Amino acid sequence: MKRFVFSLVLIVAMLLAFTACGGNGNIQEEPALELPHEWTIEELGATIVSAGEFWNKWWASHHTFEWEHIDDSRRNWQPWDEEITPAHHPLSRGFAVVLPSSGFTSLDDVGAYLLQFYTQDWVNRGEFAEPEVSMEFMADEYVTLFGFYGLEEYDGELFVFIQTEWSARPDWRAATHTLIEQDGNRAVVETVVPTYVHGHSQSEDMPTITYRFTFIDGRIDSGIGQLHEALSSQDYHVWQGFDAILGGMVLSIHRAEDVDLERFVLHSIDHAILWGTPGYGEQMVIVASEPISNVALINFSNDWDDDAEEFIYVLIASHNITDLLTPSDALHIYSFMSLGTLPASGISFYDAHGEQYFFAVHHDNSDSPHWYMMWNITDQMRFE
């Protein structure tokens, strides 16, 4: 009996050994462990640039979101009139319908496309927005500039936000990338990007954005940026608001509550002269680094020029504010109210060479506090 048990154990052991040898008497080698891929900074930088340019194209409504793939005919230009579309509806908040010809019919389609740049976790979080960018406007106090959702899905339709034409954008082709750390499949990259504004002189110093991206398996899992103002423009700031550049002149626009008004000689006008809403609205201050003359508050209508593929503005009325505005003066516009997502008012003036310019003024469509932006629409201005 003992001999039988011993023989059985020996047979089992031989069978196990035979199996381990793959059944052919040869010992199988353990497969080599696959080491994590060491991503180069060139590869990671190329992914950052490609993702960034996607969002730049969204911002400018180019490429994937060209106008031929966008239906803007249903957008509600009167968001207070909920009989057209409710105020919370994308059509009342500056969004337009993305047509199926774009190749996208849902956020799932967009997410599948973005997987070439971003991780599945990033897509699953529903972050259909570019990385958040903030700016320190007071000591240890920050405001968000970028990172707002540009794509939404509502009642089975895909919408894209299109009222974004005037803001400074990252110049991704001029970005520099530094590999901060890499551990296994995780990498951290710091990217510094200069900014530009379409139509503004690129000879002027512009703010830069410093991003910090975290990668998993070569794709972006998270990212955040901070804007740093150009040193050359800080002399004109009471706080770090938005600038518009005209040649060598800087025009700055601020919320009145953020400015020490006693520093300036104020030239005031009631914005209610345009819409008939006295006592309502907000206050803004505009200063210029060089003297300008015949400064006026203007209002205009807007339209789309199919041939030029840009917005045009038709002057309706002009109201004089001051004959001369020096760097020690400021325009004080109060009771400001906008009429929707497109600008309908601004200022006009003459520079030292006698050239007349028209600038639109509007909210930047960020969350509270509502910042103001101002940009040159002279070439887009029309006169009836």
C-alpha cells in the first residue's frame, strides 16, 4: 500500500513537471516584464501642442468647427425673452448647434476624438474644456480666465460656444516644454506659452501662461495654467485687468470698483443714454497710455459677413464724452448693460495722427466678477 501511494505521488509529480515544460520536455521561459515606456519631452510636447491647437480652433470656430458645420440660425439674441428659448438653454448663452457634417453628434463623439490627447479618466470626468488658466489680480487672489466649457449636449443635440473672438490666446507653436519628473507611466511637464490677440501688434510684449501638465501613458490626465502679465504693460495698471494694444499705445479697461478713482480726472457718461436703463448696470473705467481725442460712446448693430467670414458692426449713434483724454484722465462709464453675447457698444476716438478708431466693449463671459474686455473693430465697422 505504501509502495502504491509513493508511485502515485511520483506520477503526479512527473505530470506536473511535464506540464511546466509545455508538454514537450522543454522548460518554458517566463515572459520578460515590459518596462514602462520612457516618453521623450518632444513626444509629450507634441501632444500638448496638438491638444492646445484643438482648443484654439474651437475658440476661433475653425477647422472642426468651421461655419459650414455650425447652425447659428436658431441662436437666441434676446435671452430675456424665454418664449424664444429659456435663459438656461445653450442657444440663449452664446452657443450654436454643431451639425453632423462636422463628424460630431454628441459629447461621446468629441470624447472619442480627444482620446488621442487625453486619458480615458479625463474624458470620463466630462472635462470638455481647455485647461483652466487663472491670474493673480490681487495678493493671493486669483480669477479664472480660461477653462470654461465650450461644448455642451442638450436634448440630444451638440452645441459649441462661439462668442469668443476677442480674447488673447496661447501661441502653442512658440511654447517651450520642460520635463519636471517621470516615474513609470506618469510624467509631469511644465509648458510656457506666449499669448497673442488677433489684430494686435505682435511687436508688443504679451502675457505668458505657465502650464503644469500631468501625463499618464503619454496622454494628458490633468492640466492647469497661470497667466503672467508682461512687465512692459504693468505701469498702466491699477490692477491687472485687460489691455488692448494699438501701435505703441495701451488701452486698459477695468471694473470701477477695482480702481482708485482719485488717481484720475474722470470723464463720465451714463451708458443708459443708449438703452434707456438709468440706475441699472455696472461701472467701468478706461485709461490710455497716450493722449486720444474726440472720445465718444457709440452703439452699433452686428451681422455676419459671409465673404469676409467675420462679424461686422454697423454704427447707430455716437455720444461725445470728452475732447481730450490724457494718461492722467480716465473714462468713467456707468449704468453699463449688455444686450447679449455679442457687443453692441463701445468707444471711438482719434489718435495723435488723426486716425479714427472704434473699439467694442463687453463682458468677457467669465463667471463673477464680470470682467470687461475691449478690442479693435475699426476694420469691421460699417456706416449706413
